[in-house]
Amino acid sequence: MRASLRRIWGLIFRHLALYRRSPPRVVELMYWPILQMVVWGFVTAYLAGAGQGVASVAAGVLLGGVLLWEAALRSQMGFSISFLEEIWSRNLGHIFVSPLRPAELVAGLAAMSMLRTLIGVLPAMLLAWLLYAFDILAMGPVLVAFFAALLAMGWAVALGVTAMILRWGAGAEALAWSVLFGLTPFACVFYPVAVLPAWLQPVALMLPAAHVFEGMRAALLEGRVDGGHLAAAFVLDALWLAAMGALFLRQFEAARIRGSLLNIGE
Amino acid sequence: MNGPALVVEGLAKRFAPDRPPAVEDLTFTLPRGATWGLLGGNGAGKTTTIAMLLGLLVPSAGRILALGHDMAKDRFAALARMNFSSPYIALPHRLSVRENLEVYAHLYNVPRMRRRIAELAEEMALTEFLDRPAGELSAGQKTRVALAKALLNRPELLLLDEPTASLDPDTADWVRGRLEAYRAESGAAILLASHNMAEVERLCAHVLMLKRGRVVDQGAPADLVRRYGRADLEQVFLAIARAA
């Protein structure tokens, strides 16, 4: 157990050392969440100024959605890009012939993803409070649960992306930036699931994020914790993580059979 | 621990049914404390063989026992006691030499990490470069760092892919000296793939000559030279490579 934790720490340490020596990477972590927050902050300021009451509340829901969806996006990218860093540095061969198990690799990448997400999203949260007086912490402890559910969803998607990189090589790396953006319409970040066409609603409800954002709206608009949506989000997270974890392991073994671990960066 | 360092039985790899096998029916036993060479031209199957020995590639057939562990079932137990170096696989360039070695000391669960890194830095003449980014080092310095990484966990089985490629003769000679010293001190077994015949003659007690994925001959370098009636191992290599 101790050796396993140490191997996971070795992987985390490798990425922390990289960030310590590469300030642009740290800036990049914060850049998009802050940019998103500023743009949506002006939109919400406009909405809040244009109308009263409902518009003002809707503005808060928009900002909450922006901040929480950034957590999911950063979580997925943090995982996938940390894996890509090993490909870009041509270090993957050394990693895969070390005693680091695939599960430990996943744990190390998930830990890095969490750190990257916190570094990316916390400044945006602070900015939302300073510039637009939007205090996401007002949601209370349930915010931690929303954050955790979206983090886990980001890991599940990232496992799928990493499996695709193992299958298709570095040619699939564009997925690391794009795939979760494609799910935005179905995640119902800025509108209720009920807005979607009836045939699309079951698709949306298969995503943990749709339940998180339903729960977020219940918390912000009605001041209540919707336990049903929260539980559904975590159950779906577990299912998606299991499915994508199995896909990752399958592609890892397939890559060992094909020999693509030898030239994955090409 | 008794028993050979490496037992390879009927090892084969075929990447596609319509392509010839990259490695076919490879069988050998590498004793502990010995250095063996894996020789062959480009495409002979050396890299494929090493990748299978490291668990990076699943064989199509055959069995590998590394330090008594079946690589098909228990490869991580073996990998913790092995190590590997190749000039074709880099260490992260932005990290300092010390950080790189610390990363791998954690991955290999090396006890008394700082002391071990200091020892290796001294042995490999790296002390003055420890805090310099690995990407800023010369080819020779990078090779020494890669070798230090490969020796971090005091491996009982060391696999080396062209350990002196692109090094000047002085540095290459120094690396060979370090490898000889490590084998003598530790009793480790070393399997090296190389195109440098002088290096193989100096380091290896036994060589496996590969051609089109098969062992076409093997023996001690001096025996091979005698048997083929050539002046040196390079001439033997050429004779084998050019034979139909």
C-alpha cells in the first residue's frame, strides 16, 4: 500500500515539478476559467440591470453554471493533458516499464486533475465574488458535492479520451480539448432539462452533469438540496467511471498487443 | 535468489497475420551476473524482443520468466527489480536531473532516496548538473543521467538499448566501464542491444545474433570470430547479415 502511494506521489511530483519550472502552464490553467467568468459576468450584469427579480436570479444561475461547468472541463482536461505531457516529453516508455500499475497511473492523473481544477477554478470564483458580487459558496456544503460529482464526470470522460489516445495515438489528442465541450448542450448547464425536446431528455439525464445542474438550480432558485438529483449524479458517475475505466484498461492491453506503446507519440 | 535472471522460451511476435513475424521462436537463458548481447541489423527484432522482455509488448507466443516472475502474470513484481535505458526514450526535459531521478526513485520505491541519488550523481559524474534541466545537457550527460535512472533501484536485471549510441569514444568508453563495474559489484545480469561490435566484444560474454526475428547463431564473441574465420565480431556480423 505504502509503495503504491509512493508511486502515485512520484507521478504527481513529476507534474508539480513541471509546473514549478513552467509558469506559462500555470497561467494557462487560470486563463480560460477567468476569461469565461469575465465574459459571462458582463452578460449577467447586463441581464441583472435590464430586469428585476427573475432576471437577477437568472443571472446568478448563469454564473453558477459557468463556474461549475468549468470544474468539469478543467477536470477532464487536467487528466487528459497530464497524460499527453508524458507523450510530448517522450517519457511514456519509461513510465510503462516502471512498476507503476495502470490503476496507479489513473490515480496520479486524477489527483493532478483535481489540483489543476482547483488552481483553475478558485481564482475565477474569487473574481466572480469581487467583480459581480456572486458568491457561489452561498450554496452551502452541497457545492462540494456538486464539485465532486463534476470532477468525477470529468475523470470518466478523460478516461475515455485517454483510451482513444491509446487506440489512435497522438492524432486523437484534439479530443482532450474538445470532447466535453460537445456535451455542453446535453449537460443542461444554463437551462433545465425540461427545455430539451422530449426525445433528448433521457440522453441528458444519462449525464451526471445534467443532474448536478438541476440540483444547482434547485439550490440557487429555491434554496433547497435536491437529494434525488445528487444521488443520481453520483450513481451515474460510478457507472461512467466503471465503463470508461474498463475501456481504458482494454485499450491499454490492446496497445500492448499492437505494440503502439512503443510509438504512441508519432 | 537463485535461478537465472531471464528465461525466454519460444518467444514470438507477429504484428499482423499477413506480415512475417518480428520475432520467432526465441529461446535463451541469461544467467545472473552475466552480460549478454543482442545483435542484429535494423528490423532484426532486437527492439521488439526488449519491449516484450519489459512487458511493453505482449508476445504472440512463448514465455518470459524475469527474475523468477512470469511476465504474463506478474510483470510488476519483476519490473520493480529490473530497469531499462535507451537513448530513444527521453526523460522530461524541463525537469532538473535531480527531479527526474526523484520521480523514478518514487516509482521504483527506492529507499533512502536522497542518499542514493547523491551516490549515483557521484558515480556518474553528475553532481554539478543535478539542478540543471535535463533538456540543457549534452548527449553524453543525458546518457549518464539515463544510466543513473536505470541504476536507481539497483536492478538485478538491466536491459539496455544501444547504451552508447551517439556518444563520443571517450564518453562511450566511460559508460562501458561503469556498466562493467556495476555488473561486477552487484552481480546483476545485463542484456544489451547494440550495433557497436567493439562494445559487444568488450562487455558481453555471449551474444545472440538475430536475423529476421530468429536467432541465427550465438556464442561467446571470441568463439564466433574463430568459428567464422573472421578478424573481429564486426566481420562476423557482416557475414551473417549478408548471407542469404
